[in-house]
Amino acid sequence: MSIKLTPKRVAQAIGVSESSMKRWCDRGLIDFQKTAGGHRRLKQSSVVAFLRRSDHDIVKPELLGLPAGVQRSQRPLDDARHEFFRAAIAGDRHLSQRILIEQYLAEKTIAEIGDQVINPVFEQVSRKMEIGELESHQLRSACDVTLAALSQIRELLPTPEAGARLAMVAALPGDNNELPTTQVELVLHEMGWRTHSLGADLPLAMLAAAVQNQRPYLLCLNVSGVVNNTDFLDELERFRQQLNPETFLIVGGQALNGSVRKQMKHSAFGENLQQLQALARSLTFNSTINHNHKA
């Protein structure tokens, strides 16, 4: 839940007068609510949305509930990626959060941050582990600090409207990595979907029961490990047949090579988070999309 801030506190955080802040509220530049006593209260998410589209510096980020030192970053994504790699493998939670939040404040979408910073870093970590340059505990540290940073970014996002369509996110059995599903959920949350993450390593029978009960408009499955392609495709097809007709299925994950993708039936494949974002956007604006679509 987004924290509530006073105009005075926000004004101090960005170095402007309280009267300017109140004037911007009254002009509709920042969403606010009024207490029973008539005092303005600003949601943290509304303030962050204002900062993302303005050129105001952040003088005291702590007053906004942000990590110390956070600024509106003009840092290129390549630089952010290199710095995030060093912070993540060192287990530096504060710096990792600051890097990712600064990119979000610089109007990068969650999908862009994932595709151009987070996921390339973890690909680099995996390569270095394979040749013995990094240890498994550094991978665990990197996962922990990244999940913590994403959790903080989640608090900065507006709450989806009550009538927004529901999207469910899950990872199949044998997949214990929470990072892909967390990123997918945040991408959809940022787009205004109501999201429900069922987590990682979920048996298909449990997933099918949850989908039949909640009837989401969109279901995203992450697949990081496929032992037998034929068995996987058969299981996926049996699962798909259990879905409600109105549920659209998007499948993604590093284990799905070109051969598997070509044989997938009645589902879209998300190559990366930005492709998922585009597919989800097409669903948002086209409720009659053909469920036999293959990306």
C-alpha cells in the first residue's frame, strides 16, 4: 500500500515551496486526497509518477520513503548494468535498490529495466559461475538483493483499478527461481493489470485448479527447465485444454528453444519482458483477440 505524504514533506524532499506543491495539486499535476479535516495527502506512487514526468531533482529522498542518495538518473543503461552487476554480486542491497529505482525514476519501464539491466546481469553471473569466476553464494546474494529492490519498486507503482483485468503468473515444477515471475508480475502491474503471482515450482494440477477458480483473463507461465520436450509439449497441451476459454496463455522462459516454440499450440510466446509488455498491451486494447494466436 502506497504511503501517504503531506505537501510540506514532498516540498522539502524536492526543494520547492509548500505553496508551489499545493498549487500543483490543485492544478491536477499530482493526485491527492483530502482528510476529514480538509488536509491534502499525497500517495507515494502519485508523487513518484509526478517526478518521473518532471525535471525536479530529489534533494531528500528519505522524506519520500526512497533509499538515501536516489536521484533522477541520466545514467545510460549500459553504465547502470555494469554498476548493478558489481552491487548485486557483492550483496549490496542499498546500492542495488538505488540503481534500479533511479532507472525507474528516469522513466524506464519495468520491462526495459528487466531486459536491459537485471536479466543481462544474471546471464553474466551464470557465465562466470560456469568458468569458476563466481561462487554460488554470490548468485544467491544477487537474487536476494534484486528481489528486495523489485519489492521496493512495487511500492512505488499505482494500485490497479478495482475493475482491471486479472493476470496470473506462475512457474512450472522444477523452477525455483522467483526472479522471472516477479518481473513478469511487475510488468503487468505497471500496465494496470490486477496481478496474482502463484509463485515458483507449482504443480500443473494446482495451477489448473487456481485458474479455473479465479478465471484470469491472462495467464503467464515461466519455463526455465524442460527435461523432455515431447513430454513438456504434451503436458502443456493437456493443461491448455483445461483452461477457461476466455483465458489467454503466454509462455516464456529461457528453456524454450526455437524447436519447442514452433510446436507450442494455442499460446503466445514471450521472448523477453518487452515482448510480453506488447502482447499484454494488445490484450488490453483488444478483448476479442484470437486465442489461437502464436507469436
